Amino acid sequence: MYLTTLLLLLGASTVLAERPFVNEPDTGLRLDEIQTGTLPQLKDMHTIPDFEAAARHYMPIQNYSYYRTGSSGEFSYRAALEIFNEVKLRPRFLRDMSNISLSTSVFNYTFSVPFFIAPAARAGLAHPGAEVNFVRAAGVGKVLYSPSLSSTLKIEQIGSAALPEQVMFHQLYVSKNKTKLASDLKRIEKSGFKAIFVTIDNPIHGIRPREARYGFSNVTDHDSAFSWDSYQELRKMTHLPVIPKGVQTVEDALIALQLGAPGIYISNHGGRQLDTSPQAIETCLEIYQNAPEIFKRMEVFADGGVRYGTDVLKLLAMGVKMVGMARPFLFANVFGEEGIWRAIEMMRREVWVDAANLGVRDVREIDTSYLNMKRLERFVWEMK
């Protein structure tokens, strides 16, 4: 038995070591036919990875590198794009799939799709419209958008671009300067945002060689002394729901639950903070196995490496309520607002088509019965 297990582990390691990493699959997009620094036509974007290929071809290398960077050896960055392939689906057939619902509600706000535009810094590196492009496209599509505190534009500029009934959340770094922190909270509230994702996974800025190569700052205005006690104090400073962003273990998820947090945001910061940290679906599995009640008692958000409709469905099946995507929309922004809109509609159609082919009529009803959980558990165990 021991020998069999050892051989299986060695076999899995060998396969992964020999398999080359592919940042974007070959979708037939021909960029070699247009000059570097030139955008292809928007109509030629047919899948989310096409946007990154187009952005790399078009953007100045330093700007692209800031978006693309990961921590240290970028193992977590690569794993985020590869792990979803190890999660196999269990489709069900001979069901009436003529009417599929993608709408999702969090904190009593309803959105048209179960994915959202996650916080990401410096949208202006791709397009002068910066975060306003995200706001407008999300507003028309009734999609949740959460800008970063490190946005190109000011909080007020982003908030004022929203449609009258549009709902947006806002990300927060907890400044060491308490006066600034209080000001950030008041500005977020006054600008009409409805909830706050407070980042907890960056007590110190991560090792990011790719961005450092081009002179980007390696420090963040974040209080490294921020703790769970600090989190409770922060909640008292605002009337908005405050969701800890960056949860990566069941232990921290349980602390958040015990403290009465309205939700958690499972994320490893796009692989930009601590290399070899767990992917969202790994953390979801850990919670599912040890404290499944968390998915029923809290609003759970998650992001990391999501590029396809099936990725969204897999996280939803684990118990996540809303699935975040950041880099894909940053790259789509090289086309401006129209690019963001096309990316949203592309993902909307993928989730709709994939849900139909999976046998899911309502994304709010998907559960782990649609996943090969034994295979997922075995894969995660083998990688430890």
C-alpha cells in the first residue's frame, strides 16, 4: 500500500513538472500579423485569455508587468491558472434547460451574474478612462464592481460615475495614519459605496520581482499591526458591512464567523503576496471539510485565476456566493469601456452556456454534487 501511494505521488509530481506552463491557450488569435504596440480589433476577442494576449502585445512592458506580476517564483500565480483543470465536473442531463437564471443576491442587493469585477490597482495603466470604464460597463450590465483604494482615480471620481441605482463595494487598505483611515472610510461612505472589502493578506508588501524591475513601489500604506481586534474596531468606524479580504484558512474563516463578520473574501491577492499560498478552491475545500456551516451563515466571495465560465461554476458549487475577476478586466481595459463590456458579456454567455451543459437551471442551487469531490480531495492532498 505504501509503495503504491509513493508511486502515485511520484507520478503526479513528474507529470506536473514536465507539463509546460501556458499563460494563455492558443485560441487562434494572430497577433504576429499586427505591429507590436497596436491593438487587434475588439471583435477578434473571443475568450477571456485573448484580452491578456492583446494587452501584452499593446501595452508598454512596464505597465503590463505591473498587472502580470506575482510573488517570488510566481508559483501561486501559475497554480491559479492550472488548478481549475484538476477540478472535474459531473454534468446532469435530460433536464429542462430552456430557462436558466444567473442572478445572485448578496447583502440584499441583486446582480445579473454571479461574478464581479474584483479590486485591482492602477486601471489607468491600460487606458486613460481608468476605473470609470469599469463603473460604466458594470452599471449597464448590472454587475458588481469594487474598485481598489490604490486606483488611478479618486474615490469621488469613481463613485460619481455610477448610475443612479448602481451598487458598488470598495476595497480598503488600513492606513497606519488613523486620520487618513477615518477619512478613507468617510469618503467611501459619502461616495455611495455599499460595503467594504478590507484587505488582510498584506501585512507587508510581497516580493514582486517583475514589478520591481520597472521601478514600481514595493511599499503599501497598510498598517502591519492590523489584527482581528483592529478589525472589530474598524467595523465600529463605519455603518457599512466590512468583509475581510484575503482569508486562506478555515481557522481565519471561523474567527471571522465567531466575530460576527458579515462575510469573508477568499483570496491570495492574485499570487502577489506570499508565494505557494493556497488557491481559493483549496481554501474552499478546507472550509467545506471542517466548517461547512460557514457557507450557509456568511456571504462568501472568492477570486483567483478565474478565466472561464466553468471556473465560476466550480467555485459556486463549493459554496461561494460571488466570484471575483480582476486581471481579466484590467487587460480588457486596453479597449476602454467597450472592452470591459465585451469581457462581461463574454463571461455572462460562458457561465450561461456552461450552466446549461452542466444541468444547472439556477446558479443559486448549484452544490458539490456537480463536482468530482474525491478527485479534488486527492489532488489537493497529493500536492501538499
